[in-house]
Amino acid sequence: MKNKRLQFGLPDKVEGFLVGALIFLLFLIDILQNKIQDFGLDYVVTYATAGKVIPAIDIFWIAVFLFTIVAVFLFSRSIWQGRTDRKIDIVFGVIMFVGLILLIAGAIGAFLYKAPEGVIWFYGIPQITFYHIGMLMEIIAGMYFAITK
């Protein structure tokens, strides 16, 4: 059986769109998480909604849901095409979804508690650090799916 090697190159149109959407949604999630943590759960977004008052927490959860859909589609497209080694794709897919779980758990912890408090069941790491570890895992996995064919 032939061993497939990693092939690096520019993504095609669909993968480029998916990676662009992934980056945009990750940026939106980060901005909203920071705003909600700074100003509380009552923070509303009016500057991007033509004066309509929309709670930032609603947009945050919509962005997390859309991010999950795009991540699943990007991961399954990579597995389906089979251009690179599936084992490596699966490893980076698992990194992506573990990062998503850490990101959500860290964001919820940051919404509910004050910033210096730590997550008790995870060796006392502060919630914001927990959140950023998840964010870093998302960026690493997204970069892998962006540069491999």
C-alpha cells in the first residue's frame, strides 16, 4: 500500500471560502467574548445592526454554531477528498474539536466568574487562559486545513 505524503499548496475556491469563514467567525467570537466579559451579559450590539438592539450573547452563540458547522464541513471535506493522509487529518480534526470545547468552556467560565478566578477542575488555570488555549488550537487546526491539499 502506498503511503500518501502531505501536499502543501493553495486551497481551492470552496476551501478558501471555508477557511475565510472560519477566520471571520473566530474573530467575531473573540470580539464578542471580550466585550461580554468586559461589560457583562447585558451588553448589546447596535453599531453593526443599523440601530437595532441585539444582545451580544445571542450573536456569540450564533457565531459559535456557524463556526461549528463550517469546521465540520471543512474537516469532512478534507477526509472525503483523501488527498492527504487521513490519520493526520483526523488528528487535526480532533485538535479542532477539542479546541472548540475548550473555547466554549473558557468563554462560559469567563462570562460567569471574575477574570482572576481559576477553573477548579483544570489545575486552577484562569478561564481566559483556558479560552485562549482553545483559540490557539482552533488556529493551528485551521492553518493545517488551509495549507494542505
